[in-house]
Amino acid sequence: MGRLKYKESFEDRLANFFIAITSQPYSVLKHIWRQLIVLASMVGLGQFMFMYYQHLDMLTALLASVSTISTLGLYAPPIESIPVMEKIMLILVIILSVGSAASIVQGVVGSVVKKELWTEGLDLKRIGRMEDHIIIVGYSNIGKYITERLIEMNERFCVITRSKEALDELRALNVPSILSDLKSPVTALDEANVQKAKSVVLALESDEQNMLFALTAKHMNPRVKVITVNHSEESMQGMKEAGIDVIVPVFRVIGTVMAYSISGEGLIGTIHSEEHFKGRHIFLIKVNKGSKLDGAELSKIPSTVLLVIRGNDTLNFLQPNFKLQADDIIMLMASPSEIRNIYELNVRIET
């Protein structure tokens, strides 16, 4: 089954179509403008020589220059009668013109063959039209999962990545993307239209880079909400003092899940927040068949049950006499001591 693709409104798709039509010639021109300048200069130089040495009028001299450079040969004075300096200049003009013409042909063909050159600039224009959008900085494993979830949620967002392979993958998903070496947060965030964004999500591997992008985003748009991953205890306090709105401590989350997975059976996942949960965690636990949880009423569970997932159904607002069943997934909020009691209740009873 293929991955979901980034969706846009009909108006956006229509605007993208017209932008692609107008920007494609520019994308090609951007890659061959130097050669065009050289070629035009050589045509002009040839025109001047024919006017000066052959005493042709301006239009005839231009035609003679184009004819000579293109090797059509519409005008060719007797070679032996051409002054030495004109011969030398004509040789240079022809050599440089042929080289520039060949380079132009190669540039045009290359631009046509390489799809990314045709679409270059389109993403920037798509992003430039965005308002109240989300900017994801970094497309590592974390950034990739954030992208997938935002596509499912049908959010408007763009991604900044330093990886060419990631850029190709994002474009295959129709996600507006920016390729950046990430050395200049101001440039990258400006291209991502941070001034009109509602949130910036930082998923880089370096806490220092995440901090730099966070401070830059807040400076460029004080109203933007900044969410960042945090990889080390040392940088946690600095991120808090920097005014970052949401800090996700990856090392703590992973450590907590792994520790509780070792300690008991049935753990599927956990969410932890020192600031809001006051030492408690939200756990997802699968009820083992034959355990004391299998058939137990909620009133007997030593913690707060938030909801129960049974098959394809999500059950909430449950009564105290609601009975759990094997393979139910229960979401509950519990302290470490309470979760140990849950683990003991979820141990399979051997018969």
C-alpha cells in the first residue's frame, strides 16, 4: 500500500499549474544565462568587426555575424582580403561562439531531462503562498514520521532538508520542500515563509542546531510556536530558558519506554511530561489472556483508565463496572508504583 500524499486545494493546484508553465522557461534560462551572454557578446563583436572592416551597415553586419557564427555562410568576404586583426578576432569569435552554443544545447537538454530543474522554484512559490502553516526542519527518522502524521491530518506544511535523497522522496509525496545546507537559519526560514507560519517543528540531530533555528524563528516571528526534540540533558535547561514552547526529550521518552518494557508485560507505549503529569505517565497496555486484568472491572484497576480500545472501537466515558477483555488496549495514567501493580495484574496465570 503506497504512502499518503500531501493534498492541496483545487485553487492551489490550479495556481501550481500556471506557476509551472511560467517558471519552467526561467528554470532553463537560469542554467544557461552565462552562455547566452557570451554568445550575444560574440554576435555583437562580429557585427562590430563587419561594420568596421567591411563597411557594412548595422543590420547587414548583424546578419553577417549571425551567419558566420552559425556557419550558414550567407556572407563571407574573400579570406585573403580580410585584415590580419579581423582574422584573429573572427577566429576567437567563432571558437567562443561554437563552445557557448554547444553549452547552451547541453544546458537546455539537461534541464528538460532532469525533472527537478523544471520544478525548481515551484516549491518556493507554493510555500510563499502559505499562511498559518507548519515548518518542519529536518527529515531524519523523526521528521519523516512527523511528515506522515501531518499528511494524515491534512495540515498545510513544508519541510526543510539537507538531503538530496530526502528531497526526492518529499517531492514524490508532493510535499513542498526546500533543499538547504542549514548553515544559514535566516535564509532557510525566510524561504519557508516563517513570517506567516503558525509553528516550527525542529527535528535535527543536533541540539545546538535546533536551538539556533528556534532562536532565529522566534526573532523572525515572535508569534510562531516552536516545538523541538531534545537529545541531551545538558541542553534541556537552555532550551527552556530560550523560550521554546514545547520540548520533547527524546532520550527520556525512549529511556522510559525501554525501562517499563523491561519491567512488565503488555506495554505498548508511554507518554511522559514532568511539567504536566507530575511524575505520572500515560501508558498503553494490552490485556493478556488469562491474566487478572482479563475480566476485571475498571473499579479494580489501581489507576485512572482514560479509554479502552477493543478491536476497531474506541470506548471512553466508561462506567466503574465495565469489564476488560483479553487483547483490549487500555490507556491509563499511572505513577511508577501504580504501574507495577498493573503489571502484576497483567501476568498470565498458568493453568
